Amino acid sequence: MGFNNFCFAAQVKSIKNVGGQVCQICGDNVGKTVDGNPFVACDVCAFPVCRPCYEYERKDGNQSCPQCKTRYKKHKGLRYVSNVAWKERVDGWKMKQEKNVVPMSTGQATSERGGGDIDASTDVLVDDSLLNDEARQPLSRKVPIPSSRINPYRMVIFLRLMILGIFLYYRIKNPVHNAIALWLISVICEIWFAISWIFDQFPKWLPVNRETYLDRLSLRYEREGEPSQLAAVDIFVSTVDPLKEPPLVTANTVLSILAVDYPVDKVSCYVSDDGAAMLTFEALSETSEFARKWVPFCKKYNIEPRAPEWYFAQKIDYLKDKVQPSFVKDRRAMKREYEEFKIRINGLVAKAQKIPEEGWVMQDGTPWPGNNTRDHPGMIQVFLGENGGLDAEGNELPRLVYVSREKRPGFQHHKKAGAMNALVRVSAVLTNGPFLLNLDCDHYINNSKALREAMCFMMDPNLGKHVCYVQFPQRFDGIDRNDRYANRNTVFFDINLRGLDGIQGPVYVGTGCVFNRTALYGYEPPLKPKHRKPGLLSSLFGGSRKKNSKSSKKGSDKKKSSKHVDPTVPIFSLEDIEEGVEGAGFDDEKSLLMSQMSLEKRFGQSAVFVASTLMENGGVPQSATHETLLKEAIHVISCGYEDKTEWGSEIGWIYGSVTEDILTGFKMHARGWRSIYCMPKRPAFKGSAPINLSDRLNQVLRWALGSVEILFSRHCPIWYGYGGRLKFLERFAYVNTTIYPLTAIPLLMYCTLPAVCLLTNKFIMPQISNLASIVFISLFLSIFATGILEMRWSGVGIDEWWRNEQFWVIGGVSSHLFAVFQGLLKVLAGIDTNFTVTSKASDEDGDFTELYMFKWTTLLIPPTTLLVINLVGVVAGVSYAINSGYQSWGPLFGKLFFAFWVIVHLYPFLKGLMGRQNRTPTIVVVWSILLASIFSLLWVRVDPFTTRVTGPDVEQCGINC
């Protein structure tokens, strides 16, 4: 009775004085309702909360009063307040509190509303529990593209689609009878371009941005005075050949990992040396010693980036924001230490240039086990994290482990994908972090808070359980300002992947990706409850799936409906296995043995590893000794461990393509997982990219070859995984990633047509009418409008967009073309053809020397040929017009337009051939003269304009002429 009277008195008093009261969450006035009455959020205790904070609490908060915990009732006529607006209000209130806070005195009175103290000067409740409410808010949020930018973009896409249909209808209905072959080829090419545009364009229908709240992550999982509750992360670094992948580059990547801003006991770095090189082993040993000095320096002064090579290379005033008197001295000392470290690493590299006849010998006099790179045992060395893994100041360092899996003749090792799967098993046995980050050896951590950014998604209680990986965009150092060959690939990373994030998530791009270990093990995500029926647009563009009631059942129901289950979905889910282990089904030894046998058949013959797969939160048994775990880790990287298991087919990185990244992500999305695209303001990771023409083309060749392999495999997204949980537009995106190399064939034909038209004086289009002119102009305008609006919502510059368009043509007629034929030879005939690159010595000095280095490769032949024949065609066409009179200039302009379109797109390729100061390599000159001669003679033989225009008509005059 007393409690009710107290609540009633508090309510009356609060309603009386509500005009002078402020919201106890954001600090604004409580305000009044639409009827003019004081606004009261809670009818029980009348705790002062303004309408926006009340609306947010009901929608995304605890849905109850912060004071008495009574569930809020719904007030009519109120609208939902967005997360960002509420956050801005709270942040503003916190700032005001910090400025106006008055020390507590004995004159303070206890609040009649209970649950805190009142500051007499400000009449604001000072209660830590309210501030901690921030920790219960979502760790990230999805930020849609403003409708003023995205809606015009969508309208233009539809408009372009309609104009494209009209254009193709006109082209088919109006054949060119005097050049039927050229017309037919052009129409087929245009139809293919339209199809490929649809597959590329529509997955970008729902682009989104994302915001993360690192402060909320810390408030929730890192409370002062308590051990950090952040999840452990195992970080993988893969390398093969230290002579092609310099050990100093790998060392910088490892150092940036060891110095990351994350609890040291939660970070483990695994370096995979798939070449079993003693140079890599010794370089890693030196790196671990230098890390003892480098890591405390980074954390003491909070420097960025934490890769020493790139930190010391920054051309900035490092004194600007550093006020510690000792910083200048420490920085200079650390730079000297790093220079000495570089000398030691370079000394190891110089020593490794000449291999001893008897093979390498370790410091203790024993032969190096990896002297035969194709026949050696598995090797594991823990450098940091165990005995004596402390830095120069006595603080703990993250764990650093060297791994080289076993290799024997007669076994299929599956290159990088096999090495990554070996790391998955080793890490599961030694540390078993629930999340994994994989990096190439040349991709260092540029943002020390990158792991925290990923954890805002992975550790979110609602979102995290459905996320298979968080993909970060790739950013690169060392590229020239003009980015001649589109090495930054900005259009792909800033447009395409952001579009996919609004559907089911971006594709996996091979590096800079944080994985959920559970997803890599082939398990399904939990099914989301279906709250409402999706609308027409969400069904059409966001994708929807029909959920059979049987899918939520377990046991016998699953077995009965197995005929209709998507083949990508595993037989057991993680929840099934955990329930089975803990439940009554395994009370007897026979059932337990059968379960263990089925798991070992799936994961391999390792009881320790199988047990680790059932630990959802990661970790290793405390009773296990270090020696026992190392012995088991050696076992799981043996070359025969994966035999008769599902590794590479359903578990881990998927085999069957040189681009194992696309295949791995596709299998996860087909099971129903979603991925996240995270673009922090400071790039999370940075790497190096090939900047000269030949290396760039060979890189694109490898990517395209992998796509062709997937296209002709059982995992082709055109026919694989129907009946599963892959969304419609997500499948569109994966189809586009596999069929895009095929565009090389129609692109090559279409780029050849202008030259053929100029040489034969024929054209692929009939005489254009006024209506046709409108269609043509509309098509070109819609193409430009699509590009402009795409740049507007994405923030990509026009120069980057144009470089991407140019390299699409350059790569299409060279790398993609070779990939198609090489893929067909490999799939159909089993012939593995490699296009090797030979380097020419360069005597250039200065920045971007490699950009002007010329390396001859067969990939250069098709673009060179296209350039020559189109230039010859332009000369021939102009010559014909000069000899024919003014009436022939009109038809010529259309032909010249298409020829110049090809030449302009190939201009960066031409610049690459010319090199610096226009010193063209001899081999290119020879090719150009040869091809020009062939096509010139062919043109004169087929259609000599001089006879027809300036000479007599032999058929009419005969001998009397």
C-alpha cells in the first residue's frame, strides 16, 4: 500500500511541475501532448522521458520505463525516432553534463522518483545505470542511400531498360541487306551486351551504407575492472614464395596484426608458409623479436598505421598531434631499430639467393625439414604467446604461430584453398577463436580498430547469428595518381559490393574478411521468424523464400524431406549436434559412438578437432597441455587428413577453382547466411597492387580463369542451389561473376567491326530515320545518366569511373579472352596452359618505376591488333572520303565514331606500350608494322577504292576506254 501511495504522489508531483522538467535520457524538455497536457511516458512512476526517447525505447530499446521497469503502453499519434537522431540527442546531453556537472555536496536530496541523486544546480538525474543503457543499443545500423539520390537512379535504370528493348527491336526489324553478315554479328553482340548489363546492373538496386558504434561495443563487452568479453579472433596470413613475396612485406603485415587495438589474449596470428621456406621461418623469428619493441611503441603513442614501413614512409608532420615530450626521442630510436631490422631481413634474403648443395641447415645443425618443397613433414613453431611471449615493457603479446602443412607426392594439395583449410584446423586445435580474419601477406592492418569494426556486426546479439562474414573493401598503396589501369578497382568496391550489401551481402573477395567459424564448418544459420508478408517490391528485388514448416522440424522430419532439401545445406545444424550431445539421445555409449563417427566422417579423424567444432564460443579445454595440442595440430595438417571428408566440398574454403574466394562465399550464401560490407572512414586494410600493364593483365587473367572454371563446374550459380535460401538478385550477382569473361568474344568482334566497316565501305546500320535517331540519342543519354547517377550516390569520381570503363575493354579483349579459351581447354581437354611473363630490364629511376617497366606477354597481342586495324581503318576511311567528294563524308562520321570509341578505350593500353618518354619496345614496333602491312594489303586486295572512284568503269567501257 505504501509503495502505491509513493508512486501516486510521485506521479502527481511530476505532472504538476512537468513544465520545468527535463528528459532524464537526453536532457530536452519533456514537452506536452497534442492535447496540451503534460506528456507522461510511464503511468506508474511518471519518470520524466520526452516523446522521442519514449518512441525509441518502445521501438528498439527495452520497451520499459528505465525507473520502475514497467512495460511502456502505446501512445497514439507518435512516430518512430531513428537511431541516429536518438544517439545525437544522447551525445549532446552527455556533452552538456560534462560541462555543467557540479560536485556532489551534503545538500543533495534524494529523488522522490527514486533510483538516483539529483544535482541541485541542474535538476538532472545523475545515474550511471542510465548511461549504461547506451550499451544495450544496437552496435551498428544500416543507413539507406537518401531517396533523392537513389530513386532517380532506379528510374533511369527502368527507363534505360525500356529504351534498350526498343533499340534491339529496331535493330532486329531493320537488317542491312548489303552487309548482312556484319549486321548479324553486331546484333548478336548487342543482345549479349544487354543481357550482361542486366546481370551487372540489377544487383545494385538496393545499395546501403553502415555505421558502427565502437563506444557501445566497449561499454557492453569491456567493463572496467573486469576481463574483456570480446570474442577471440584467429588471423591468417598466407604466403608461398618468399622470393616473389618479399619477407619484409610479410613482416610488416604480421607487425600490424600484433599491434592491433584489441585485447592481446584474444588475438592469434597464424602465418602459413606453403613453400616451406627457411627464409620465411627465419624472417618470422626476426619479426617476433622486433615486435617486442614495436608493439609497445604503437600502443603508447596510438600511431596509425601500425606497419612500420608505411608508418615511417608517411610524408606528414609527425609532431603535429603529439604532445608527449618523449615521443620525438622514442620515434627516432624506433626508426633506427626498424632500419636495423630491415638490414637483418635483407641479409636473410641475400643469403637465400644461393641454395647450398646439401640444403639449408638450421641454427642447431639439423637439416631444414622443408628442403624439398614438394615432400616434407608438417611444421609448427609458436614464436609468441607461450613461454616468454612478453614485450620490452613486460606486457603480454598476441600469439604468433608459423605453420607449414605436410606435402607428399601423389596427394592433391589444392594450393591456397588447401593451405587455408589447414590453418582452420590448426587454429581450432590451438586457440579456437570463434572468428577468423584472413589476409594476404601484402595486406597490412591500416586501421588498428578494424577488428572492433567487424565485432560490431559479429557480436551483435540480433544480427551476428546470421552473418557468415564481414567483408572490408580493398585499398592499395603505391599506385600512381592517374591509376592508368584501374588498379584501385573503385567501381567494384564502392558501387557493386555496396549494392549487394542491401540484398544478402557482398561476395567474398579473398582478403580482408572476418569469418564466422561456424559458417565455415558448413552449418546453417538459424531461421529468422517471419513477422510480416513481404511486399511486391521486396519479393521482386530483395528476394524471398518460401519456408516450409518442415524446415523448422528436426530428427525424422528432416530425413523424410531430405529429397527436397537444397544440396548445399548440411545434414546437421550446429544446434542439432549440440542438443544431441547434451540430450538424452546420447545417454548410451552406442549412440555417442555413432554421433562421433558421423562427425569424424565429416570433419576428419581428430577427436580434438571434432570437439572444437561443438564449442560455439570457441576456446580450448583448460585440461589440455600445450604438447598434446601441438601433436594434434601436426596431425590435422597431414596431407592425407582430408581424404574421405567434406573438406573443400562443404567445409572450409571450397576447391575447384583458382578463385576459391567466390566459390566459398557462394556456398555460404546458398545455405542462407548473409554477409556484411563494412567501410570505415579510415580504410581497415591496405595492400599492394601490380601497377604495370603486363602484371595487371595477368592478375585479371587469373581472376577470369577462376570464373570460367566455376561456370563449367557443378557449382555454377546458373543451376546450382535452387530450392535453398539464396536470394534472387544475389544469384544474379553470382551469375554475373561467372559469365563476365564470356563477354570477351562479342566485345572483340564489336571492336573489330568499325575497322571492317571502314575498310569495306559498309556499315552495320541502315540509313537512320528521324525516329531511329531519337532512339539512338535516348540510348546514349540513358547510358550517361546511369553512370552519372551511380557516381552521385556512391561518391566515385568520374576519373575512376572512366578508367574502369577503359580497362573493361582492355581486359576484355585480352585477359578475359585468353581465360575463356584456357578454361575450355582445361575443362574439356584437361590441358592446363600457362601464359608466362618475361621481364625486360628497366633503367628508369624515380617513383612508379615499375609502371613503365615493359614485360612482354601474349596477352598484349589482341589489343595491339585492335589498335592497329582501327588506326588503319581510320586512315583508309578518310582517304576514301577525300577521293569520293563531300557526299561521302556523312556516312563516314558514323563509322569514325565507332572507331574512335575503340581507340579511346584502348588509349591506356597504348600508353603502356609506349612506356616513359615514348620509347616503344622493338617487339611492339615489329608487331605493329607486321599487322598493319597484312591488313593494308588485305584491304587493297578486297576493296581498292582507287579503281572504283578515280578509275574508269571497266564493265561499261571495255577495251575502248
